[in-house]
Amino acid sequence: MDSGRKHPRYKLNLSCRLIGGNGEDYTARLIDISFSGALIHAETETHFKVGDLCDMVLILNSEERPTKRTCEIVRFDTDNIGVKYFT
């Protein structure tokens, strides 16, 4: 486990969507995930800032209902967005 982390992180490469509070919908890739948060790569420019809330939506296959988690943006740089689960 990385130093200073409460939970182990698991590498992934899954398609997801980020939906902002104003309804903006962004296509993204889930890079890694842990019990408390995730690292997401935005495929287009987003307008998030640290402290914003968003919904992360995962569709694992066509037969399952989407999984949605409300998240808080805790890190934001040029390509990647770090989130912690809000609920």
C-alpha cells in the first residue's frame, strides 16, 4: 500500500462518466479505485475544481444497472481528477 494511504488502490481501466452539479456530463476513464476514492482521467476538458461535488457513473456491462457514487473532487490537474466518495 502507498505510504500515507488508508486503503489499498487497485489499478483499473474502465469507462465511466462524471456528472457535475450543473448537469455537465463528461466521458472519462477510471484509472484506479480504493475503498474511499478513485483516480479518474478526463477524456475532455472539464470545469471541476477542488471541493466540487459530482456523480461518478460506472456501467460494467449492458445487463447491469449503472452504479453511481456521489464524490467530492479532492485533486485536480491537467488530465486527472482525484475524488473521495461523499456518500
